[in-house]
Amino acid sequence: MTSLDEQLVSGAEILDADLSGRDLRAQLAAVLDQPRTFRRCNFAEADLSKAWLVGATFDNCRADGATFTAAQLDEAMWSGGSAAKASFTRADLADAQFVGVDLANTRWTGSMVAGVQFTGCRMVGARLDEVRGIGCRFARCNLMLASLAGLSLRGQTLDGLRLDDAVLAGADLRDTVWVDSRLRGAELRAAEFAGADLRGADLGEFPLPDAYRLAGAVISADQAAAMLAQVGLVVDE
């Protein structure tokens, strides 16, 4: 067993390690008293399926294309770095935090995301449909082309989200407050907006025939005028 393997098994802090392409399931299967810490490590294309990583710290690590399927990542802290195209399917991520991480084209189907916080993350094309748990939060994230179908964000303030062409079909967006966010071209079929305040959202050229999808939401006079202008009506203020 190499010294690096010994460190992985022992739970020692790992610095600047190249673990790309490796099968790490055996080394990360043990339940340790102290959470693991990884700094500036390369996990690209590595297999961390079912790994025990509760409370782990990933500081400026690269995990592009890595597999975290069914991993235990509750309360894990991810800061900086990238995990683009990684799979978090069926992983437990309750109360985990992702800050400034590139999570483009990641897959989260079946994962437990109760209390997960994404802040300042690039999540273009991420698939968060069919996740489990409530209380998942996003702040200042780029979610263009992402799928949040069926996700509950009820009652949250949605600040700085870019959801251009995202899929929000069936999402629970009741009582949300939108601040400096974009919904241009988003798929809103069967989404719930009762009590939502959309005055701080950029709706783009929202098709008037689809306005019923926003039933129960509050929009501004300018937003309403932009919709009516599509059929040649002018709002007299």
C-alpha cells in the first residue's frame, strides 16, 4: 500500500494529490471519527461511489467527471474548484454547502438535498430533477439550461439566479421573492407561483398566451405592459 493509500485509509488531510481516474471506493469506505479534508486534489474521473464523506472538506479540488453515486456527503463543504459532469445520483447531501464551484452538467437524480446551499456556483445544464428533501437553496448561481423539475423552493428569496431556458416544470415556487434574477425562456409547465413576487425577475419576452402559468404571482406594470404589447395593446399609465 502506498503512502497516499495509507493516508486515505487513515483519514489524514490530503494535499495536492492526483487521484484522477482511480477507484477510491475501498479507501473511502471506512467511517472515521474526524471528517476528511482534501485540498487542491484532483479527483477527475475517479470513482467515489458509496464513499463515506460526511462532513468532508473539498477545498479547490477538481472532480470533473467523478462518480459520487450513493456517497455519504452530508454536511460536506465544497469551496472553489470544479466538479463539472460529475454524478451525485442517489447521494446523501443533507446540509452540504457548495461555494464558487463549477457544477456544470452535473447529475443529482435521486439525491437527498435537504438543506443544501449552492452559492455563486456555475450550474449550467445541471440536472436536479427527482431529488429528495426540501430546503435546497441557491444564491447567485448560473442555472441556465438546468433542470429543476419538481423542486420545491417555496417561500425562498431567489437572489441573483440565472434560469434562462431552465426547466422548472412542476416546481413549487409559491411565495418566492425574485431579486435580480432571470427567467427568460424557462419551461414553467405546471409550476406553482401563487403568492410569488416576480417584480425582480427578468421574464424576457414572456408569451402572453402562457401568462396563465404565472397565476397567483405579482408582476410589475412594466412586465404586464411588455406582455400586452405582443398583441398590440398599450397600457395607459
